[in-house]
Amino acid sequence: MWTIFRKELSDHFTSTRFLITFALILMVAAVTTYTAATNLRQALEGVAKPSHVFLLLFTTSGQLFSLAQFNAFFGPLIGIILGFDAINRERNDNTLSKLISQPIFRDAVINGKFLAGVTTIALMLSSMVLLITGLGLLSVGVVPGGDEAGRLAVYLFVSIAYVSFWMGLAILFSILFRSLATSALAAVALWIFFSFFIGFAASLVAGAIAPVDNPRDPRQVVANRNAEDAASLASPVVLYSQATSTILDPFRRTRQNLTMVGPMERFSMERFRNPLPLDQSILVVVPYLTLMIGLTVVCFGLSYVIFMRQEVRST
């Protein structure tokens, strides 16, 4: 397995496709962060810097979106590019049968490819977070504290699990479909649906489950919104966005987007609003983290079982 792991890792880092994709994503992330840092520095001139200001580099929008939003929508492309031809390329080149004929266990092939992909994703995202941190130190001039560093570490872990899910899904399609174009299109189609059309689908489901007959009735509005939020959790993009927004925003205390509070509760929240400790923020998003890691394990498990049961023939 380690031999295949080293070979796949070498292929990833020497692939022109990978280098171009990584350079493009890194450039967009750097430009987005620089724009956000410039706006943040102008907003903080002459005022006392609030706590956890360093995290605003990842959540403040630049020209179009923030870095966290950029990773949520375009991070899956990294996983898809790394995994859509992991197996069927070997089949089309007639190298898979030669590889299996060697004294190598079949599960070592799929395990080595997946582990090499996860390692590549971890190195890419770690380098991007470190680069953004360096740009933030130069632009804003604020050193992150221990709590902020811990939140960034959790954010990095969640991002690695998120992109690894899409890579596992792409590897599954590369096992199911022999054509490279078909496996790539299937993964991209799911990415487009879960990224751009899940809101419309969730609203349709919420309208069928909890319709709003009277828009002035707060109970119907809240029930409809809760049903819409629950239906949207079928999307890994939503799971990742909700988890990272809570981790990177220490003042967020709930996973729900809509909450009903009274005037005294609102006054108390505004007057005595303090950031949550890191462990409390993690407890808030534990369901999302569990679902995301579970989806990654399920995708890889299906890939493992199907690959172990498939017949490999030389053509």
C-alpha cells in the first residue's frame, strides 16, 4: 500500500492538471483574502480592535465572496479532479490488470489511492491556510490568539474532510463508470445540484411538509423554515457551510438560521454578548461534523466494496 501511496502522491504533484488547478485556486484565494484584508484594515482604522478580528479574514467578503464561501463552493472541484479517473484510467490503460497480477493485495490499490488523495488535499489546504495567515499578518497587523489558532485548526480539519468526501465520491464514480468523461460529469452534476439547486429543492420539500397558509403566523413560518433547513442538510455544501460559519464565528450560538426571541432576550443578547469558547462552538456543530465524516466514510466504503467485488480483465 505504501508503494502505491508514494507513486500516486508523486503523480499528483507532477501532474500538470493538478498544478494548474492548485495555482488557480491559490491565486483566487489570495486575491480574495487581500481584498478582504484591505477592507477590514480600513474599517478598523481609528477604532479599538475587537476580539477575534483575525477570523474576519476568512469570513469577510472581498469583491464577490469570502474565503470560507469560496472553499465551500469550489473546494469540491479539487476532490473531483483528484478522484474522477483514479480507477477507470487504470482500466483504460490496461495497467490495472497488470498491477493486480503482481503480489499486491487488491485492497492496497484502493487504500493507497485514497490515502494519497487525502494527503494531497491536506497539504494543499494547509499551505493555503498558512498563506492566508501570512497575508493577514502583513495586511491587518493582528496576531491570532490561541482560541483563533484552535478555530483555524478545526476549520482546516473540517475542510479536509469535506474535500475528501468529494474525492471519495469521484473515486466511486470512477469505479462505476469506465468512461472518464462520464465519471467526471456525474461528480460535477452532483456538485452543481448540491451547490446551486439544493435551496430550491429544500423550499419545495418544506412547502409540502410544513406549508405556510398564513404568513403572519410565526409558528407556521418557523416550522416551514425548520423543515427547509432540515431538508437542505442533505447537501454536503450546506453541512460544511453551517459547520465552518459556526467555528469561524465565535459569537454564533446556534445552528439555526432563524430564531424567535422576545424583546428582553434580544436586549440581553446584545448587552451581554460574549464569544463562545472553542469547545462550546465544537459542541454546537458536532452533528454536522459527524454527518460529514460519516458521508466520507460511506463513500469510501462503497468504493472499497464495489472495487473488491469487480472483475478485472485485460483488454
